[in-house]
Amino acid sequence: MVTVVTDSCASLPASLVEELAIEVVPYYVHTAIGTVRDGVDMPPDEFYEWLKDAPAWPTTANPSAGEYLEAFRRAAKRGDSAVIVSMTGTGSGGYQSALLAKRLAEQELPELAVEAVDTQQVALAHGWAVIQAARAAQAGQSLADVTQVARKTAETAFVAFTNDTLEYLQRGGRIGKVASMVGDLLSIKPVIGMRDGMPSPLGVGRSRQGAYKRIVALALNRFPEGSTVRAALMHVAAPDEVEKFRAMLTDKYNVVEWMKAQLSPALGVHSGPGTVGISLIGADV
């Protein structure tokens, strides 16, 4: 039996984590009231409410190799193999910690075969790779096959999001202060996606609805209209707003599975409350 291990930035609904027996290693969020384990010590809704008036902007940190190793120890009690499916190793140190843990596991747990996948993705694009890998594992597929499912899903996934303001991206160091001020002055709504493993601007809208249309247009470049897809609606403290994507996607695609999830605090501090977006994968991965 293959155990799928991931980090909290996958932003998976708790019900799926339990159903698919996924091992989740939390990131850390350093705040003015202390350090919290992502998704463990403070419920996301409570965290994002606190974030609105935070006296100092939080920072984030990836798990240590020891924490990934502990997940591998739990995996060894359940089966003979594990695969760690990590958020982008270009944008975070989590993948490097996982690789070190893999080497440690080879010494301490020789009976456990371990593979590692750098998805080069974030949010629910990363999350879909974890979910599909875990489904393959539950179906009894081999470690090599489960690993391949994770890689293929990550390579083909689409993800993009937008927000009312560029302020949070500026606070998190993703864009410069001048760009943030000009963008907000012009009411520009950024569309952010992934390029080469890093969050990158993919376009802009002059309104929220314009940004939503731009996101769907970008998705259509990846998955042509009429495609059969699995769709994730992702948000930060905006569960009603993100629902506006549902009709837009239903109009363009045959959606065979929906997922709706709030981004983990370790991601949300970099995009801010009000963030909404989508992630799509093909139904056949």
C-alpha cells in the first residue's frame, strides 16, 4: 500500500484528507501572537478574520526534514511505500526538506520505498495532484504508478486567481510597492497563475468580473471548450464570491467533479482575504 504525503499548502478539504488517508505535514505561520501550525492551531476562518487587523504582517516557513520523516514513519506502519507530493520547490523550501527526509528514511526505514514529486504548483493545482495520487494508491496501484499520476496531474493542471487589491501581494514581497499603489489607483484586478514554479502575473481585469472572464479565457487555452474536467473553486474568506465561477465553468465544460476549498493560511497571507480562483485538471488523469 502506498501512502501519499503532502504539505498543508495543498489546501485539501478535511473530508478528503480523511477519506483518502493522506498524511499532511503543516507549514508554519509566524504572527504577532505567536507561531501557528498551518491548518492545525487556528481554524482558517478565525485566522483570516484576525488577519484583517493584524498588527504586523505574518511570515511563513516550511516544515523541517524531521517533520517529513515523522510522516514517513507513520507511513511505514501502514504499508511498504510512500510518495511525498510537494508544493513548488522553486517557491518554497518544503521540497528540499522532503528530499532530506527521504534520504534519512532510506537509512532509518529501509523497508519503506519513498519517492518525491515537486509539483511546481500551488494551491488546488498542487491539491489535485495529491488527490489523484491518493486515489491511485487506494486503487492498489504501484509506487511508480502513483508517482506518475501525481506528476502528470501537476504538469497538466491549470490554476489562476485574482483579488480586489494588490496590497497583499506587495506586503508578501510578490510585487513592488509602487506597482501595488498604481494598480490599486487604476482599480486593476491582477490575474495570477504559475510560470516556472513561481506565482506570476498572467493578465489583468478592470473589474472583478473582467478578471473572472480573463481567468476562464486562460483556462480555455489549456482545456478547450467542451472538455471534460474536474474543477476546484478556491478562495480566501470569500466562499460566496468564488461561486460566481461555477456557472461560468459549467457553461464551457463538462464538469464531472467539483471541489471547493479555502486556501491554507500559509498561502492566504500572500494573497489576502477576498482571493478567488479556480484550478482545473482533465477528468482522465
